[in-house]
Amino acid sequence: MAPASHRTAAHAVIAMRLRGILRWVLIALAGVVALLLLFLALFDLDTFRHPIERIASSHSGRTVTIAGRLEAHIWSWTPGVTLNNLSVGNPLWEKEKQMLQTERLQLKVRLLPLLRGRVVLERLELTNPVIYLHRDQAGRANWTFESQKPSNAPAGPPARMPVVRNFVIHSGRLSVKDEILHLDVEAGLEAHERGSADDPHAFRFEGKGTVNKQPLTIEAFGGPLLAADPDRPYPFALQLSAGDIHIESDGVVRKPFDLGTVGFMIRATGNDLADFYYLTQLAFPNTPPFKLQASIERDGQVLHVDPLAGQVGGSDLHGKLNVDLSHKRPMVTGELLSRQLRLKDLAASLGSKAAADTTPAGARGTLSSAEKPTAKPHAAPATAPANARLFPDARLQVERVRAMNADVRFTATSIEAGTVPMKQVMLHIKLDDGVLALDPFEFQMPQGKLHGTMRIDARGRTPDTQLDLRISDIELAQLKGKAADAHAPLTGDLQARIVARGKGDSVHDFAADANGKLTVILPHGEVREAFAELTGIDVVHGLGLLLQGSDQRSDIRCGVAQFDVQEGTMHVQNLVVDTRNVLITGNGEVRLGPEELDLSIKGEPKKIRIGRLGTPIKVTGHLLKPLVGVSATQTLKQGAIAAALGTLITPLAAVIAFVDPGLAKDADCAALLTEAEASPGAPPSAGTSQPIQQPPGVAPASRVSAAQSEGALAVR
């Protein structure tokens, strides 16, 4: 092994040789740069104009033309280039206009930052530019230099623009046509710096035009660009008016001008949150007028909205949201809270009249006012108020449901619902690839709740909706009207379930097309005696009690109403209410398309009544304005109580099991079951009967499990 002194000497020789080689390499590079600079200084750069056009056209997929001279300014600490009469064409699918035309484009770059790997533009100036931006219905945009991708392909990263120390636009014109957002803008462009170096509004950008045929104005302000530094946040402010939406914002670009590092506050007012779709391509629900403010931080491809606070109609709204922009279809997640919810503000999202009145027809957001008649042939009855509907007919804008994904939870802890007592509302809203789900939703009352699931598949031409709604343990005594001394006509714990499926882009059209089951059960309770007597048209006793204001009550042993829903018509399958004095039965139908009633209800007294008419009560008219009267013909044959039970109750145990299997064991309903099975001509017992026919995709009632009774969706 060589001595240490020899190794040290060898290392020194190698180091000297490396330094010599590096020195000659640097000299050679400097010589090449010097020769290049000398060549550029002596040679007319305009000679390269046509090769530059061909290279730019090949890489962009658009025709690039420099009709004027190409000038270079090399010998400067801010070298630059000037392009005269520059035009950039559109992709092959868009041939109407040029994407960019400008009489003059001047670009200067600072040399020293460039040597450190930073691009700082000393000046960017456009003279008489005309810019045309277009996105068609298929999602193709002329400003993207990539082939069309699937609807939820990964999105590109946020724009990272170099710092521009002096940005000037002289007499520019901007045309934007977005067929997805219904955006049509014709705006003038002016950009320049005014004021002192410390003026936060030294830089100004102004634009005017229209969005959704409504006036659009934009004013953007910023600090002086001459003071812009890549290492210091750049402040800005924005004012925007689009129709009735007004937005004010101020914030900073934390690393100028990396648009993936932006923080700002936003204050917004307007008549309907859904109209934000035209500005953000995010599908918000229809709402009453709103006033909101939020703090927003952009971290790469994620927007953090925290906190969010304000008013929507008469309800407060708080919470936080995250918007993931990493794919073409944004993903919104978060939690929202209302400490004081006005229920009619929430109803606006279904297209209720209150929501539709705030905006002209045809200018709606997620829902739009209906302009076409229902597909059902029935005409509205003469008894209905003009243009009145129980079911809203505002149309769901399916293209918006397909535009984003979401997973948001909404909770309201105090509810204002008029005469309906409401304690809490909870919604879990999911939106995935054009399928909107409320899974679950829950409306809690002081005693009982409405809960279930809903799924709207908007991927096809017409939305397909599945609904499983349960009413559990709602005490009817809560529903007693506005008067302080008002009494509910019925008391008892109501149980019910609706399983339905239908097509349509509105609540009304869904109801008019629905197929399914509706079952209502009152295992036990009380009814005002006058109400029960009237179902038997006991003229003396029943009307007398009502006229005297009597509050005598009659026990309800068990009440069951089951409707089979076929193509929007609810047919009575079972309707029986067993009270102490009267057995109430009925038949008929409810037509949900025209919202018409055609029901016949009859009471069989359990003891002889003087003055009793042997005629059923007819309930007709419109759902919003029913008519109650005595039938001119006897539509229900009179007979013994047992015969009525045997005729109308077909297998009652299976009907009850559709709502909750445990109800069949309830003492009062069990007694009714026993009487039905023991009566002459009664159907087979529930254990031997054929299962009730269910709508397509609905599990037979006799096989509904205990787990399903707790709210699981039975539609498969």
C-alpha cells in the first residue's frame, strides 16, 4: 500500500487537472455565447420568422402567423422581442375566428433573474389585441393545447405565470362563448398602471359584457407591478357583478404569480346560489336570496373554504368546504350547519313556488321553471286554484348534476316550520358521476321522525328517481294548528312508508310516473267522535257533536291505509280504521299527475243510529282544494262489520310488515287481525296468504327484514 504522503500528492495532481479542465470548458462556453450574441447582433432575426411560424404551428396545433417584422433587442439587461401583426388560429373544430390577433406584442425579460432560473418579465405589452375564447357543448375549448379527455380525466396543474413588472393592454377586445356555462361575453380590455408605487390599486383591469343575458362587469385591482417580487405576496382586489350576483374580494397571490398559492376573502350577495354555476361551474341548489362571506385558500389543486358564514333567506349558514380541482369534474366535500333553519328556505331546492317567484322563468339555476306540460293526459280539475300544484314542477338541470361530485353533510339544529313542530334536520348529500343521493335524510320532530333515502340517476336522458321514505312514531297530537286552544283531530303514533320509483326531471313528473307502495298505520290512538261519526253520515249524532264543538273522543283500535301506486295513480288496496263506535272503510284512487282525488269512505256503526244515511262520503277535487260530500250512489254495499273486514282486509299482516314487522304484534292491530281472520269470507291468514304484489325492484312485504324497517332502501 502506498504511503499516505504519496496518496495526498496524487489527489492534489488530480484536483489541479480537474480545475484546468473546468476552466477550459467555461472559456469554451463563454466563447460560444459571445459568438452567438455577436451573430444575433449582426444578423437580421426577421430571417427566422417563417421557421418560427412553422415550429409554433406544429407544437400548438394552430396556425401561427407573423405578418409583420420580428424584431429583437439583444444588447440589454432586459433583452426582448417584438412581434408585429401576430395571429394565432383555432383548432380544426373551430374555424370561424382567430383565437388571437394583435397588431403588436412586445416582450422583455430581465436577464439576471433568468440566469438564476427565474423568469421575470420586465414588460408585456399588447396593442389592439382581439381575443376569442370558445368552449362547445362537448367540452372542447380552443384555449387548451390538448386533445379532448374523458369528462373526469385528471386536470392540469394551476397556472404558474411569471412575474410581470409592466403589463399594458391598449384598446383590447375579448369575446368569450361558453356553451356549458351559457356564458357570452363581449368585453373591452384595458390594462395599465396608475398612481404611486405604494398605491394598492395602481394596476387596474376592467371588462364589461353579459353572462346568461345579464349584465357583467369586472374590475380587478392590484399593487404596482413594478414592485412585484417572486418572494413577496402580491395583493389584489376584485369587484364583479353578474346579473343580480355581486361579489367583492381581496387577497394575495402568495408566490407571484403562482395561481396555486392564493388566499382571499369573498363577500357575495344574490337572489339564488344556483346562479353561481355560470361563474364557477359548481352545481349549488336553488335558494332564496343570500348574503355570504368566506375565507378561501388555494393549495395547489385544492380550495379550502373555511370559514363560510352568512344568511340564505331567513336561515343562517355556517361551515367549511373543500373543492378538489385535480380532475375535470370538481369534488366538493365538507360540513354545513344551520342554527336556525326556516324550512321553506330548504324547500326552495325542490322548486317550490317561493323559489320560482324570485327569478324569471327560464333563468333558473339547478332547477328551472317548467315550460312544458306534464306528460300525463289528465287535465287539472275545475276545483283546483289556477296554476296551483302541490308537487313543484321546476325542472332539474341534469347537465349541472353531471358537472361535479360532492359529499356534503348538512345539519340544522333549530327549525322554523310554521304549525309543524320540527326539531332537527340532517342531510347527507352525495353526488357521484351524475347520480344524486340523499343517503340518508332525516327530519326529527319532538315525537317521531321522517327519514329515508332518495337516489336520482341523472346519467340518462330523463332522471330516474328511487325513494324510500319512512314515518316513524310521529305523535299526531303535535299537529293541531295555529290556535292556542286548537286540538288535533287525531292522536296516536303514526307509522308509514313510501317506496316508489319513477322518471321525470321534476317532483311533479316523478309523482305522475311513480310506481310503488304507500302504507300508513295508526296502531292505536284517538279520534274526535264527531269526525268518526261523520264517516257514517250519522246526521243527528255526528253533525250535532261538531256543531256543539264537542271534544269527545273515540279510541282507534287500529288504522291501516295501503295504496298501490301504478303509473302515478294511487289505488286503495286497504283502508280500514277501527274505532270504538264505527268501523271506517273505503276505496278509490288518487291521481298524482292532475292531483285529483276520487275516494269513497264509509262507516259501519257498531250500534243502531237513528237518522243514519246508508251512503258513503265522497272525497273529490284537487289535492290542494278537496271537496267532501255525500255520494249520490251507494258505492259500498252495506253489511256486517265482520263482512267488511273480510272483504277489504287482504292479508293485513303482510301490509303491516311492509312498514314494521313488529306492528303486527301490537295489541290493538293484533285484535283487528284476529277479527278479520275469524270473520265469514275472510281471506287466508298472513302465514298462508300470497305476498302482496310489489312494484318492480321492491322486496315483498312479507320478507321485509327488521334491518330494512330501520330505513334501508328496499329498491334494488
